[in-house]
Amino acid sequence: MRLLRRLLLVGLLAASGPGGSALAGPAEDADTVVGTWVAAFNANDVETLVRLYTADATLLGTSSPVLSEGTAAIHAYFSRLAGSGNLVNLREMRTVVVGEDVVLVTGFYDFSQRSNPARGASARFTMLLVHRGGRWLIAHHHSSPRTGQPQ
């Protein structure tokens, strides 16, 4: 049992790399981008949100009847967020590594407002993230109202 503990400790130390933190992989990197997206949304920071998308990204927004494509269209979609007090709460998320440069993240989130947290809407989302230019970015984002919620 002691030998097993030592081997486990040595393995953890070897995987931690310089600085003592575990090396991140595609799933962890993508999850970090989604976390940054949530933080930027909650800060109503349109510019940071838009920078998380590739220049040719597509967005099927929760409240939009059109496909937003490219930086200008995605900026226009999120422009009403600035100063709105809108919030998002990530409820559930699954991450699937498709390849070393492609990750799919899907789940559920709830939208609300700071001024009225009880009033909100649930939605489901899918984000396709790609590794480009040394960064993980959102290449496609689909969000739609959640219907038929489980009891």
C-alpha cells in the first residue's frame, strides 16, 4: 500500500510540471474559455466576449432569429448586453475532445438580471472551440431556450 502511495505521489509530481500546477489539456483549456465567457457575460463586457470568438465564428443566439457570422455580427448581437445587468449561471456542462485542436462543449445555463434575479430563462448551449494562433477560441456557438425541463 505504501509503494502504491509513493508511486501515485511521484506520478502526480511528474505531471504537475514547473510551478507545481497540473498541465492542462484541450478539455481544461476549453473549459477555461467557457469560464471566461461566463465571467465576461456577467460583467456585461462585450469586447471581452467578442474576443473569445474566431474572426469567422458563427453564433445562433438565444434571442436572435438570424445566424450571426463574423466579428461585426457577433459584436452587434452582444452589444445590447453592455450595462444591462444581465447574468448567466452555468448549470451543467460536458466537454468532448474531438481532436487536439477541436473541443465541443455543451450544457445548460440560466439567464437572469441583477435587478430581478427571480425572473429569468433557461437555455441549452453548444460551443465548438478550436485552437488557433496559440489560443483556444469559440468557432461556433448555439444557444436556444430550454424546453421540456426534467422534473
